[in-house]
Amino acid sequence: MLHGRERELGTLRDAVTRAADGSGAAVVVGGGVGSGRTALLDAVGVAAARSGLTVLRAASALVERDFEYGVARQLFDPLLAAAGADARTRWLAASGGSLPAALAAEPLDPAETHEEQDRVRELQALLATVGAERPVLVLVDDLQWADTASLRWLNRLVARIPDLPVSFVGTTLHGDPGAGRPPVRGLAGSAVPLRTRPLGPAAVRGMVAGRFGRAGDPEFLQVCEEVSGGVPSVLRAVLDEVVAAGGGPVAACIPAVRSARPAGLRERFARCLRAQDDAARRYLGALAVLGPGADPAVVARLAELDPHGLRAVQGQLTEQGLITDDHTGFTHPLVRDVAADPAERERLHLRAARLLHETGHHAREVAAHLLAVAAPLDGWAVEVLRAAAHQTTTALRPDTGDDHDDDPVAVRYLRRALLDSDVRGHERGALLVELAAAERFTEPGTAVRHVSQALPLLASPQDRAIALTLIDPSTVREVPARVRDAVRAADAGTDPVADDERAVAVRIRARARRLAEQHPEGLARSCALLREVVAAPDEYLSTAAGRELVGVLLHAAALTGAVPAADVAHLGERLLRITPAREVRPPHGIPPGDGPRGLLVLALVAADRPRPLEDWLVPDPASPAAATADELALVLLARGRPAEAAALPGGVLRERGVPTSAAFHTALIAAAIEAGAPALGPEPAGRPPGGGLVAHATHQLVRAAGALRVNRQDLALECLLDCGRHLEHLGWSNPALFPWRSWAARLLRRRGATAAALEWADEDLALAQAWGAPAALGRALRVRGSLVGGAAGATQLREAVEVLGDSADTAALGRAEIALGRHLAGTGAPGGEALLRRGLRRVEEAGGGDPDAAPPVPAVEPAACSAGTGDDGEEPAASLVVDALTDAERQVVDRVVGGATNRMIAEELGVSRRAVEKRLTSAYRKLGVSGRSALPGAD
């Protein structure tokens, strides 16, 4: 069924009727490529045969155009071959009983001028004889490719057709050069013209329903009409492709419609393009290379066409349906694909590049064509590629505002320039530096390699320093030793004079400081420099280079605790307010937390200022400032919300993966242990991943977390002390990030080593007082006050509650209130019960731990921490906590104290063993105990 062709079919059926009535008609159907002309011939041929007409049909072909009377032989040969002897004798009587000379393929005698007219008369007589017995319908497809001799006869036929029981229907491809030949034009002028039209929405809807057996979604139909342009053969081929892929007429298959490139359709377009004249082929190649929307003047010059020739070619290609009506593009991507073969396309790209370059076009336009050329490029092309890269990446001077406006295309430009360039020495070094500048954010490792190659080639210390600034500070510790040495040398020898030189010096200083952050002496120098910055911050915060250095220095201070937290917080918050998002986007491949944003997050968390970070960090992955799950988790832990932190997808806590060897992850794991978040699963086996002190310290911290989960306190203490020794070797002493001393003190107290416990607690408190952040100081006071007990302990616990009132960590405040409440309840002092319950409520409201998690280190703190009267005071304090248990938790605890197993309790209460475990774990946390044996009243 032909959809949307009712008008055309009506005209053709009328021609059939007229032939049957004895007075024929001639119709020529015209249209573009794939417009359904052949399908109309098929339909009218079937209708004529059903009406009793003799149907003669031929299809012209470009390769047969020089074969004289080829179309005539296609029309008559099948008829004569199928006829009986009597019919054949009757039909050939007019030519003396033999085949007409035109059908016998006898060569013409040039000397006999009348011979051609005789052959036309013989064909006419044969057709008249056949038509006298039964009306005839003559169908000829693609008249534009028909041979001239057959066209002369067909013109004679059409001129006499009103007097014959014969109708003629032919088709032509509009715009084809062959359609302009005089015999074709004459034939079309003598016949009724019939032009095919693009399919409308109703026709598209009908074709889709017919192909799939059901109606299509409106969105699917709209895209089908858009992609096909209303051309039936294009739509049919695309729908066949969707069906072959198992798709249907639904919105989900729209991408398949848009991406369909049917092989049959490709060949149809290729066959059509082979039939074009040279001018049209040149134009199509030029348009394919220059792309949609190209300047018509440039297209004309590349195609070597004058204005008149350009208009003529555009007109004929538009008529054929190969290019759009505005001449700016192709009607289908496949036309562009077949417009030129690979060799010709490459030649055109090179010519287009030269032409665009000579006419002053943008370097990026020229470079796009140069990349499509496989042959080696000349010097002018190499310079164009370098210019194009400069337009899309950071300039060599590092203190620009576009540090992160990288473009991967620039990398391709410069790699090709490096490949084809024959420069040596300093110039080649400069080209390597340009390439590294383009690669630094997308491929930082490759950028380091190119900087390393460039350093020996660059002529001056300043050029080498500029090259070194292209190495991201977060990767500088991993570069080859000679590059690290070059950074140190540049930092030691830089004596800036001009502003641009100062920017280079500041960036070199940032890299040198990151190189030294795993050495106590280097950290001390960074902290000394930070004190200078604190005294005059505007000089540094006003430039991107200065802000980069300040971030590195804040990180050093956060690791050591050697600069007061108040100064770090003040400077960090200023940096937060004025730092553009592009300046903190980490390069690809940099571990989360180790880029510039992670340094700032870690510093403000250590200073107990996580609140501004919650608004500053952007969770949207499409944003250049998008935060990682680990960065968000550290902020949530600093706010006392461990359950939310552990639930973030993609982070170390949720996925329980192996953390990287970065200070950020060491601090993140420590924060998770302190807050009681489920961290990292069981104790890891084997040696730590990677190497170095940081990797080993992080590994031991993870081992400690695993040991605490299974209540292996001796192993946990061993791991914590070993972790602490490695952190001390690094110079990372800040208890705000690494509270291993307080944990060791509590574990030692459990073992009865009170003196050793107090030593670690005193050291932790001294460091926390020097740092001054409320969260770290409050924790140190709480731990020491719990250890010493008595009036001195109570004083420190009260101080802890007071200090933590200014902290962002509400759960830490709750834990201090619980400790003080236990102490007061144990001594019979008033207010203990209310304080204890307030602390428990505060911890619960903050989400202070996952019920499925093992007890964190704070849970090993002894319940009898308030033995100020000589009695342990455990039972009164514990009873208050028991009062805070839910009924379900109390039922489980009572049965555990009575000696029941989890399975026995589950069977008795009619719940699952998992439910029993969850209630018991929650009770452990509220009671501040580490296991069944420590429950109040347990043996």
C-alpha cells in the first residue's frame, strides 16, 4: 500500500482507463532520489494488468545509455519471447515477418539517412499492432538514463498517443544532468507532468503502522518524519533497520532511528552520485568536507565553480533531494558519507585548510581540516595547529583566569604538530610545553612526561619554571626524581621581579611545599610561610597562583596543627568565598581529596568549620565543582552525622574499597572510627597497597578498625601505636585529624595500664590545646577527664561540654554530656540523669552511628570513669543508661544478662536473629560497652 500518494495514483489510473477506451495518455512522474517514482510504476502496472491491459516495462540504467534501442528491447523482447507462433506472426507482419531492425540490434548504416526513421516506424507499427488486439500500457523508469534512440521513438509515440489504445508512463529524476537532454525534455514537455511530494504526518504514521503492525508513539513518528524528510525509500530503509535490531515504534527507539545508516540506502545514494557531472561531484565533495553551514563562497572556491555554475549545481542537487533547500547541508548523513572517496576527501581537506588559512579564517577551522590529512604537514600547517591549540587551552603564563578551560581537541592539535614538526632544541621544548599545558587536566601523567622531556631543551631557568607549573601540585610527589629536583632548584633560585614572574615563583613554591609535606622539616617551613600569609593575606588571595599556594599551606597546617586553628579557619573561609569553582576542579586521575578542593576541605574540617563546606560543595556531577562522595562524607562526619556519611554511594565508607595513600583518606577513616560509622569492613589481609609511610599508616588504621569490630583490643592497640609512629615520622601530629593517641589511651585504660594511658591522653590534650579547634579540644578533655576521674576529671568533663558547645559536631557534644552525666550519676551529684539523657538524645538526633556497625573506639571507654569516691560508680551510671533503652532493647539485654544466646532470644521473642543483633548493638552503644560480658549485671 502506498501512503500519501492518492493524487498521483488517481492520475495514473486515469491514464490506464484512457488506454482501455482507445485514446491513450502520457504521464511523466518526476521527483528526487527515493521519492517513490518506481513504486508508482509498480502500482499502476498491477492495476493495468488487472484491467486486462498488456503491460510493457523497462528500466533505464546509466551504464546502458550508449546501448541503442536498449529500452525498446526491454519493452518488446519479453513480449515476443512469451507470445505464441500465431501472435508473433501477426505482430511481425508489418516488418516482413522478421524482427524490426531496432530489436535485432543491426548496426545503422551512416550512409543511409532514412534508416533511423524506418526503425522508428517499425517499432511504432509493432506497438500499434499489439495495441489493436489489446490496450497497452508502456512503463519506462528513469528516462534520464535512457538511450537516445529509444527516446526518439518514445517522443514519436507520445506525439501520436491520443490516437492509439496505448498509454505511456515514465519517470525522471529531477535535477539529474541526463534529465536536461533534449529528447528527455521533449518527452516530458509532451506528457502530463506529475511530481511526487514529501510524505506528510498521516502517510508517515501509516507506513510505521504497516511496518510494525501497530501505531507508533508520537515522538517516534515525529523523529521518523524529521530523519526521512518525507522521502519514502529513506523512511522504509530506516524502519527496516529498526526492525532488524529488534526495536519497535516507541520513544526508546528514537536513537536507533537517528543513528540508522542502512547499507541499501547508502548504495542508492552512491549510485545517484556516480551519475552526476563533474561540477556536481566537486560541489558535493566540497560541501561534505567543509560541513553544514559553510560559507557558500568558500564552497564555490573549493569546488572551482563560478557564481553561475554554483547556482546551476545547487539547483540540480536540490531538485534531486540530495541537499537541503537552503543549500547549507545534506538531506541525509549518508549523502555526505558517499560524497567523496577517502583519497579525494583527504585531498579536499588539505585544499580546504589552505584556502581557509589564506582567507583569514579562524585557526581552529583550519586545524580541523589539517587533522583529517594523513600525509605529513608542511611548516605553515604546524604553526596553524599550534595557534589553534593556543586558542583553546591555557597560555604559557600560568597566572591567567582560565586555568581549567582545557579542551581535549587542543591535545590532538599539538600532538599532530609535534609529530610533523622538524624543530629542535628550545623550539621543540616549547612545543612540548604547549602540549603539556593542553594535557594537564585531562591526562596529567602524560603532561608530566612531556614536561620532563622539555626541561633539558628549554633555554632559560624562567622557561623551565613555567614548564614546571604545568605539573599539578597533587601529582608532584609522583614525578621522576629529576623533575622533583628541578622543582626544588626552581624554588630555591627564583628571584621574581615582574608580576608574571612572581606568579611563576608562587606556583613553584606551591609545588615545592607539596613535595615537602611528608617531612617534618618541610612542613615546619610551610607553617612558617603560612604565618607570613596570615599577617598579609590579600597579597596572596588576590591571584590564582596565590590561592593555590594558600591551599597547600593550609593543608600543611592542618596536618601538623602547628598554626592555630582560628587562623586556619579564618583564612580557609576567605579562600572558600573567593575561589572560583574552576580553580578547585581536580585533574583526571587524582585521588579524591588530594586535589585543591580536598586540601581546603581537610583544613576546614580540622579547624572544626565544616558548616560553610556543606553549601560550598556541589553534589551535581555535571558541575565543575562537583564534590566526591568522600569529600562530602568527611564533612558529614565532622558534623556528627555518620549514618549519612556511610550511606553516600561511591565512597570508601559505602563501597568499603581500599583507600588511597593520601592524608585525606587517612583522616576520613579516622573520622569514621571516631564517629562510629561502619568503616571498611573486616581487618585487611596482606601488606598495605602501595608504599611509603602514608600507605602503611593508613593500612594500620584500617586494620585497627577491623580489629575493633571483632573486639580484638590488643591487636587494635598494636595497630594504632604503629600507625601513630608512622604519622609522627611524617610530622602529621594534629589530633583533630589523627586522634590515635586518645584511642590508645582508652584501650590502655581497658588493659589497666593507667599511667601509660594518661601519658597519651596528656600528649593528645597538649596538641589539641595548641591547635585550638573545639572538636579536637573537647574530645581530648573528655577522654582525659574520663580517665583521671574524681574532681579533676569532673572539671575537665565540664570544660569539654563547654568547649564542644562551640563545635559543629553535635554528636561529640552529646558524648561529652553522656560522660559527664555518668560521672555525676556515679557520685550521686544532682543533674547527672538529666545530662545523661540529654546527651543520649543529642547523639541519637545527630544519627550517631549505624545500628549495624560494630562499636567504635569511644565505646571501649570504661563505664566507671567517674570513680571519684573510691567506688567504681558503674551501676548507678549504667542503670541510667538502661533506663534510656527502648522496651525491645531492654528485653534483649535482660535475656543476654541471663545467659541466653541470640538464637534462643529470637525464638522466645518471635523475631529474627538479625533483629536481635540490631537491638543488641544499639544497646551496646547506649550503654557504652564493647560486648556481652560488659553489660550491667553480666557475669
